[in-house]
Amino acid sequence: MFDRTEALEKAMEVFWQQGFEGSSMTDLTTAMGISSPSLYAAFRSKEALYLEAVRHFSETSAAGIFRALMEAPTLREGLAGMLNASIGCSTQPGRPQGCMIALGATHCAPENERIRQELKEMRRTLQDTLRLKFETAISDGLLPPDVDAASLAAYYATVVHGLSIQARDGATCDELTAILAHALAPFDRITRVNDPVGLA
């Protein structure tokens, strides 16, 4: 008998490092310390295992990204916290660098289209959450009424995904953190008239 959660963690790291198509069954069973029959009995298929591993990543390693955005006392602090959490997720010592969701399955064979669509929807969730936050801030008078909430949300989602790519390419935590001031500058320009002390 094996520890299912521990095995899922090991599978997650393999997929995180190598992607869905780049991870062989041998890679997975070796990392998980189980046989192929045990893997299929517990997770049904490689695809099902991958999707469960991605959800596990979202609920563990990446959970702080949404939490920082949603729980901060101000929108600006939420954005800064989200970006810092994204950097932390992408530069964990002893873990694959980058974000599993941001990097996963942007290209795949036609038979794996379901994987690509699932990750696309997960990436879209961040952008939709940001858009709703910005729309609420506009309604509450914290952002000017002419702000395009959709494009601003797309911008910050793009920054989060870009930080992940930079991390996978070898950027350090300090190098990524230096980007934050530039990333927050557009928000500061938007709110300066309405909120001179930066409390939006």
C-alpha cells in the first residue's frame, strides 16, 4: 500500500518539470515508487493523473496567489501580494522553476486537446478574477470609470505568466522582484488622481 497524496506530489513534480507529453509512464512510476497497475488502479489514466496533479498544484503551491489577491485590505496590496506570491511559487527551492499552470500544455498533440483546454481555463480563471476585482473597484469609485477592466486584467495576468517563464529561464527571485515596481506603475498612474496616497 502506498500514500496516495505523497505519490500525487511526486507525479506533480514530474509533470511540472517535464510537462504532460514529456513525462513517460516510466518517469511517473519511478518517481511515485509504484507499479503501472497501481498507478492505473489509483488514478485511472495518465491524463486523469495529470489533471489531478494540476488541481493539487493549484490548491497547494499556487494557492497563495489567489489568497493574496482576495484577502488584502486594498486592491493595490492585493496586486502586489499576487505578484509576490507568483514569484514565490515560481522560485521554490528544490522544486521545478516556474508555474505548472502557466507553463503547462500550451502546445500538445491533437489527442491531448482536453489537457490544453483544461489548463487554458485554469489560466483564464486568474484573468476573470482580476477583471471582477477591477469592475468592483470601478463601481466603488476606487478606479476611474473610464478604466478598461478587461484589458487591465489581461495585463496583470500576462505579467504573472511572464514571471513564470522568466523563472523557468533562470531568473532569480531578486531579479523577478525588481520587475514588480514596473508592473505596478500602470495601476499607480490610474489611481493617482482618485487616490493620491495609494489606498485604492
